[in-house]
Amino acid sequence: MVAPNFKQPMKEIVRNTMIGTGLCLVLASCGRDSGTGTSVTIAGSDTMLQVGLAWQDAYKSVRSDVTLSVEGQGSSTGFKALINGSADIAHSSRAIKDSEREKIVEAHGKEPVEHIVGFDGIAVYVHPDNPVKSLTIAQLKEIWADGGSISNWSAVGGPDAEIQRMGRSNSSGTYGFFQKAILGSAEFKPGTGAANGSENVVNFCATTPSGIGYSGMSYKSDKVGWLSVAKDESSEPVEPSIASVQSKEYPIARPLYIYTVGELDPESPAGEYLAWVKAEGGQAVVSEQGFVPFK
């Protein structure tokens, strides 16, 4: 077996990881009227793009005359689309900011409405050959936070290799949630990579022996490893899973949101679609895609 190359240069790794197509997928016309039916336009979270695509596919059997247009470039882009009126629905993997709320009210004269449609565990991904299998929240902060004391895997029982961090871009709700949950008020360490999508983070860790990254647990594959996480030194490490998120044992978990401008008309295409997402059919898709249903 060839030994992992823990000394691969960071600049080369980031360049190879970032080259490729973006994860923004537009599945149909963004117009409200497609000519043969009605269209509902959805923008926002890259983390929720996966389940959004699955909802889009499943909803065809419910309302074949309604065309869903789904974009996934980051939670911030969903709120911008609500503000400028280019989307009916925003997916977000974080709660709305006060500044975003104020801009929506200013633009439309209505308050944004929050709908929880599921839950997600944020997994900490590593190369599958990495011997480190668990870390505490405090250790993660020392790895990721500016001024943190851990920069080599040997400090946490791993090989003598510089830890190479891959995070998300600052338009991502996952970026904001992980920063708040793990770093508190600190900034990320200089030199932390910023991937455009969840799959890019996972691919980085799968191909980088000294890499570490964070992303939604539904992006796990057999080509990448992940860590169990302990709340503190006295707690048992917990692996991310649907069961551990449901039981609230896994310490890095969050709601998944849909936001709308005001309450939707329940008989409108967007209103009917949102009701379906929150009901049995839509929640079954949430579970099938590796997320946690809110019911």
C-alpha cells in the first residue's frame, strides 16, 4: 500500500479542489410562468441543494403542471433573491440575519416567515487513512480558530503532518453556523480554504491525507472519513447520524429552513409546494436524502 502523502503542498491542493464546475444547478426557467404551467423559483443553500433536487423530482408526481426551479449557491444568495423578488422561496442552513430581515421588510412591506423543514448534522471530514477518529469541540476550535494552538496532527494523536483546513465560502450558511458553533467570536485561521460547495469539501478530504473539512453529514461517501465529536473531555465522542441528531447527542447540529416573504397563499403554487414539503411526502424525501425530518 502506498503511504499517504501528508506533505502535499496546500496551494496545489486548494487549486485542484477548486477547479471544476460550480454547484449551482438551475433545473428550469426562473420565470413565474413557464408557458405550459406555473413555476416556483427557489434559491439559497448549497447544503439543501441535494434535498431540493430530490423534492423537485418527487413533486412531479404530485403536480406535474408546476415547474420547480432550484438554485444552490449559498444561504445568503437565497435571502438576496427574496429581497430583489427573483425567488418565491429561500433555502437556508442558518437563521436569517437582522440585516436581511430589515431589507426584506423595506423591499416588500412584509416580514419574512421562517419554516423549519428538517435538521442536519455538520460532520467533520478527514481522509479515510487518518488514524485520528475523534476530537472535542475545544480541540476543533484550536484547529480552526485564528490564534488556535493546534496546527499539526501529532498534537491530537495523528501523524507529524500540518493540518490542512478546507471550509466553505462566507456566503454559505454552513460557514456561518460552524463559525458560531465552534469558533464563537473568533475568525477562521488564515490559510483556511474556502470551497464553493459541500461536495468540494468532501472531495478535498477524500484526496488530501492531512486534510480536514466541515459539511453536512448527508454528503458522506465511502471515499472519505469523518470524526466522532465530544462536547468536552468528560463526554463520550458521538458519531454524526440521523439517530444522534434526533436525540441531540451529536453536538454540531442545526435546523434547515425555508423562508418566504410573508405567509404564502396556501392555494398558490408556492404555498401548495411548501405545504407538501412540510407534510409526509416532503419529509420522507428529507429522510431519504440523509437529513433528519422535523416531525
